Amino acid sequence: MQNDDVRLQLMRQFPVEVVEARDARNEMYYACPTCSRPVAMGMDKCSGCTQVLSWKNINQGLSENGVRKAVLEFEVASDFNIGNCRKCPISYIGRTDSGSVYECPLKMSGSCRLKLI
Ligand SMILES: [Zn+2]
């Protein structure tokens, strides 16, 4: 019996993904995977059974409006400035009635959100 307790204690130190549950009013809440008690968002440990919690998968789907962020890293010339589509390696030439323009494949022309690092 004693050994089982120690084993349980140890197992609870490994993060386990929280589970989504629904209450009587059908509202979603997060629950401890070990004891099923409700846990507050982002809590790193269940206050009931001390199970260490992981929010990895939950956080991925949870971003506002279901939108996730992606980061793309690429090289630019040293004289590139933010918003300078002409010097941006990912821009391409598009045609308009008044001639050709540099188009941004990320539709950021005029509101470039690139960050130089
Ligand atoms: Zn718990």
C-alpha cells in the first residue's frame, strides 16, 4: 500500500494534459485528468490531487477565433526596411491597370508586420 502511494505521487509529477469537460449547464470547463476536479485555466498543478498539469494541446486550439500564429523566418538584404516590398524577397510582381506593383503574398502591403531580428 505504501509503495502504491509513492508510485502515485511520482506519477503525478509528470505533466498530464488537462481534459475538457462540460457542466450541468453544458458549459465547458477544464478538469484534472487524474481526479476530474475542475482546474482554473493555466494552472500548473491540480490543487486537489497535486497532479502536474499540461496545457499544450489545449492552448493550441484555444487562440481567439480559432486563429493560430505562425512564424516564418527568412533572410532579407541588409538595406531592407520594414514595408519595403521592393526589397522584400517574398514579394512578387503583380499587374494592375496602372502597371506592375510589388505584391505581398501575406497581404501586408502598406501594413507590413515583419519584424527584423
Ligand atoms: Zn486532480
